[in-house]
Amino acid sequence: MVLKAHELRGKSRQELEQQLQALKTELQQLRVLQVSGGGAGKLGKM
């Protein structure tokens, strides 16, 4: 997701906080996916 500075400047504080929370949630999900995906590959080698 690409964020443009001019788009962020036009948003209210509440909108920015909501977007930040959504991005943090997405990052957490991607980290879990990365970790679980790496673990599955190692189990397959056993």
C-alpha cells in the first residue's frame, strides 16, 4: 500500500488513527503468516 503525503495531510486525526490501526493489524497478520509459513517448510523436511 502506497501512502501519499498530500493524501495524509487532508485527513482528520481520527481518520489517520483508524488507518494506522488498520495498517498495524495488517502487518501483524503478515508477520504471523510469514512465521507460520516458514515453520511449515521446516516440518516438511523432517
